[in-house]
Amino acid sequence: MFSLSTLALMGAAQGAILIFAVLGVGHGNRRANRALAAFIAVLSLRLFVLALEYQAEGALHYRGLYLVLHFSYAIGPLLYLYVRLLVEPQWRLRWRHALHLLPVPVAALLLLPGGPLLPGDLQAYDGFGDLPQVVQRRVLVVSIPVFVSLACYSLRSLYRLRSYRRRIREQFSALESINLNWLRTLVVLCLVVAVLTVLTDLYRLYHLSMEMPRAVFSVVASVMLIYYIGLRGLRQPLIFEQDAGEAEPVQKEPVRQGNSAELSADGGEASEQSSPAPAKYQNSGLSDEQIDAIWRRLENCMAEQKPFLQAGIKLADLARLVGTRPNYLSQTINSRSQASFFDYVNNFRIEYASGLLRSCQEMSISEVAMASGFNSQNVFNSHFKKKTGSTPTQYRKKNK
């Protein structure tokens, strides 16, 4: 008969298979892959132990396995570690980061049989429900911080993903394959699971005799997370393919006192006097004259070569055409157009597509989308309506 124990075993088995699949990926961010494999391993281990707990003979006969539940304290830190490594490939781990895993050994000491929380004769009890109520309350009190930690690290992960989404808009013109929406959904699911589990465990502190097993929500949620990662996580493409240094702004050394001129981004000389740059670019070393020169070259390039028609063009690609550094070009676009690289390029695409919709009535909407540099019609429709207030079909009818 299908039971909670069977469901937990299915999730643990799927997790074990997924671990080998993640570690076997030979491309992309391998450090992030290892963090994801560790996250899945902890979830799978938790499911395996809970499966034993809800077998007929009870889990407390498997004392050695039951005690590894303290590894659950690593779920939150491992989730955050995976997100951080994925969105910041150049981020370096330090020894001090191991402090995030300090609750694991602390919980192991607290859950030691005969210690401050659990009795030494665990084998005398068939399951968690047979433990004295005072002991059950102690275990619940210790398990609540697991999910409080998961909620906190989920919020930190969402903050990192929000920063990442702003950053990729400065480097990429097409975001649909790298926006990490699947990962944001995973983190939100973890946050929801953590909050609901904390509320459920707080309720159980006062109502220990409940008909539903205490971990049913945790088991179902963990299995869902594992299957979701298997369906979506392995499809994640390589994001930052450019050379190291292009992903982050390259700062130019300030001019030493006594120098009469500095080398400009154009290869010529710029005046010693320049207007102060915005706070975001205080250390870039670009003057207003240099920004104007880059802006003129950029406008000429966009008008004559139309690089925006190249699907998936990146900031580094456009910078090579203009003849400047990616971070200089980003500063120029932000300063002169008050838009990100993503919005700047797609505005050109929408204007170009508008002309095609007016003049080439025989072209289908999908053909117009592809001819304008978009990767799909759905993305084109979304951008076009956001920019013009009408769909491409409506726009064509009005301008027929």
C-alpha cells in the first residue's frame, strides 16, 4: 500500500540518481553543481531517515541513521551557497564561510542519545509518537531552527537573485534563457515550505496528538523540490561565458597628481578637467568628453551596422564593435540613454520591428520578430506591447 514511507523512499531514490547526474555534468559552473549536489544529498538523506521512521517497526531502532537528521541544518546554507556560486562565478569561498555550518555539529551534540534532549534508551520506543511528550517537545524545539534558517537563507538568496537580474540587464540583450526564473521559483518554494513548517511545528508544540504524521508536509515538500530540480535545474545553460573581468567592471587607475592628461577610451587625450561621474561610476576614470565620444561612435554603429539585429548580442560584443571596454560602454549607455543595455538594444529592435510591421504586410509576426533580433515571438510580443501599448497585430491593423 502506498504510504508516506514509500513516498519518502521514492524521493530519496530520485535524489540519489540526481546527485550523480549533477556531478556528471561536464560543463558550466562545477562549483555550483557540487553545492547543488550537496543540497540534494541532505534532502535525500532526510527523506531516507523519515522513511524509516514511518515504517511499521519505527525508526528509533535505527539510532545511527536517526541521528543524522542534524544534517538538516545545512539545507539553508547549501541553498544560499548554490545561488551565490551560480550568479557570482568569481566569488571565492573562505574558511570563515564554514561558520554557516556550525549548527550541524551543535545539533549533533544536542541530539546525542543520553544527552540533554534524547533519552539513552531510544530502542525502548517504537517511534517518535511513543516518546514522552516532554521529549517530543524538545525535538520540535530543536527542529524549528532548521526551517527558520532555511527561511533566512531563502530571503538572502532572493536578494542575490534580484541583484543578478539587474546585472544581466547590463550585459545581455536576451534574458529568457538566463533569467534563472526556475531557481527563483525553487527558492520561493523553499521559503514557503520553511514558513509553513515553522508554523506547523509551533502548533504541534501545544497539540502533540495530531492524526496526520508530524513530517508529512516536510516529506511531500522535499520530494517536490527534488523532482523540480531534476526537471528544471539540469537545463541551466552557461551564463557568464565571457573572459574574467568582463563580468565585473574594470576600474581604471586614477590619474596621479601632476599629470597633464590621461589616455582616453578613444586612444587620444582628454582634458585634465572633467565633470564628476555618477556615484556608480566614480572609479571608472571616464570624463564627460570621453563618454560623448563613445556615445557618438555607438550611435553611428547602431545606425549603420545595426548590431541589434543579431539575436543574443551581448555587451562585450557591442563594445568590440564600438572599440571600447564593456564597462565603459555600459556607463555610456546608462548615462546618455538612462536605460540598461538590455532596454537600450531592445528599444532599437522594437523601432525596427515597427517599421517592418508598417511596410512589410506580407511578413508574419514571427518573421518580423526573428528579423528584428528577437529569439521568439512570445518574447517579441511581450516587449512590443510594453513599449507601444499594443500587440504587434493591433499595431499592424492601426497602421495598415
